[in-house]
Amino acid sequence: MFEVAATGVVSTETVIAGFILAAAGASVAYAATLRWPRLWSARRRMIRSRRVELAAEEAVFDSPAFDPATVKAAAAELHAAVIAAWSADDRRRLRDLLSPELFGEWSRRLDDLRRRRYTNPLRRRGRLRLRYVGLVNRTGDDEDQVVVHVRARMDDAIYDHRGRIVFRDTDDSGRHTHSEYWTLGRRDGRWVLVSVETEQEGAHHLTAPIVPSPWADDRLHDFATLERATTITVPPASLAEIVPLEFTGDLRLAALDLAGFDGRYDPDVLEAAARRTVAAWAEAIDGNHGPLIALAGRQTVEALLYPTSRRHRLVIRGPRLQRLRIVSLRPRARPPMMTVEATISARCYLEDRHTGAITGGSRNRDSTFTVFWQLHLNNDAKTPWRIASIARPAPRRGSVLYRFTIGLACEILRVLFPGRRSFL
């Protein structure tokens, strides 16, 4: 009897110990699952930072401003100055610290806080962690940029006019860890803040090209393609005499045939122009609108940046041109024109410009969308094809319901419903 009882007691203790170990193992596994993405991102940033700081040794010969110590000091100074100016609603100081486009967006949010009689004081807790993860050194200071990952624990609460905390959501405690990518640009010989992206939103910076000198510019190939295309041109009136009114069938082959007479019709030229447009579109989100206006015109830029209304803006981060397809080709039009379908992959979302709230899409995952652009042949050697408008895609044969007619509407729907592959 004693042996049986003893055996029973030992068996019970073993079972209890097994449950405890299993629970502890499950807890450790769950914690590791939650921390793994953060640890993996931190490792990627460390490796990237080493590559960028090594490339900065070359960039320093062109400008001392790219020195890692100088960049980190400027970023730390900017971080302290920006949070102080934001907390005090000091617009004059913010104007000196931010790019004009980012200042305009932040002013709208400060206006919304003031209208609601809210305040959003910021205070850093602990030390600021910085990593130098991006470098672009191009011809002229206006295009120079660096990217710094900024990590800081912050007191970031919104208060009403009575001093009570206004919680943003159920998980808001007023204390947050900001893990962000800050893009800095050159203005008047100093670094200013151009863009702020969250950790997942700005992950594309870890794979973006590093440009330590103007000769390493990733855009040089496209510039050379465009320049080579303009060396063989034919007046549109002369070309119209030997080509049909509009091509059908394989339009890429038709464009290649036309490129034998006029190099501007070469599909490689179209792809180079499209990549320039996509890059300018991303830059115009928080930065300079000038390059995109030069490629598309003010009216089309408005449609690309504010597709629904001026209250909401379409934000794209890290866009990549996946495919370019010619939909229609009309070399005898005046001016000659074609419609192209551009498939783009990016972090894409609609944002309320007053509150910063996301009304569609996601900052945390890539989405693929399609835009239709109508291109007009231009006499400018640097911009042979210019976006004249957002084009109307042709309806598919046999469609029961033609849900939309404008390529930009297709883009918006894909952003709002990223799980859908097609709406046509």
C-alpha cells in the first residue's frame, strides 16, 4: 500500500511539473514570437548601418555633411528641436526645421488639435538611439538625402483643455516607443527633416540603393536611355505618313518597329520614363513636387496625390515598377500619344491630412495596384513622354459589371480592399 501511495504521489508531482514546464515553454515561445520581428529588424538595421557608414567614407570627400558623426549629431539635434517646437505649437521654428511640404502637412494637424482645444506635448524618456541607414549623394545639394533610424521612448499623450488625457484607442497609455525612419534633406547648407515613417512603413530604406557619389546614381542608366532615344527622331507629321492611324495587336512589337524611325517609341524609353515618374511620385508625398510636376503637370499631380479630396492624400512608400504594358498607340495623333498600364508595388494608404488617421490601405504591408496613364510625346529631350492625364481603361469583353472607368479609381479600390486581386 505504501509503495502504491508513494508511486501515486510521485506521479502527480511529475504531471504538475510537466504542466508547469509546458506553460513556461509556451510563454517563452509566445514572447519570442512577439519579439522576433523586432529583433530581426534590429539586426537588419545594424548590418545596413555598417554598409552605409562605410559608403559615407567616400561621400565625405564630396561633402563633410555625410560624415556619420555629423549626420547623427544633426539627427539628434533635429529630434530635440522638433519635439520641442511641436509641443509648443511653434510654427516659426517648425518651418525652419521641416521641408515646406512636411511643414504644410503638420500644420494641418496642429490646426486640428487647436480647433479641438487639445494639446500634444512630447517628452523623451531615456536616451535616443540612432542608426545611419540611408545615403544619397547626387549632383547638387538639393537632391542630397540621408536616412536615420530613430528609436526613443516617449511620453506622447493628447490632453483636452481641462488637462485630461484623451486616449487615441484602448491600447493608448500615453507612453510609446517611437521607432521611426527620418529622412533628412539639405537646405541652406544644413539638414532638415523631410519625411517621417514608422518602422514597418519605412522598411524599404533597408534595401534602397546607397549612392555615395553622383557617379553611382542609380538613375544614370535611365538618363542615358532617354538621351540616346532623342538622338534619332522623326517629325510626327513625317512619321504619320507611313504608319496607321492606330495600332492593334502586339503593341510592344509595334512600338519596337516605330523605334527604328524614332527612338522615343522604344519600350525601354517608356519604362525609364515610368520609373522616373514613380520615383518623383514617392518624393512628392512629403518632399518636392517640382520633379513630378515636370513629368505630369499640376492637374495630374493633384489627381495622383489627392485622389478623393484635398482632405485625404494617397501615400506611397518605396514604390517599385513591376510591369509596364502599352494599352493603345496612336502615333498619328497631334501630339502623338499612347496609353500605358503601370503595375506598381508599394506601401500604400489613404491618410486624413487633418488627423493623420488611415482611412484605407495599410502602412505595414505591400499592396500591388494598377494605374493607367495617357502619355503625350514631348519635344523636351529630358522628358520625351509626359503624362497628360489619368487614362480611361478599355472595358473587358464580356464584363457584366464595369465597376469603374478611370485608372486612378482602380488604384483607390485596390488600396481600400487590398485582398481583392481584380475589380474588373
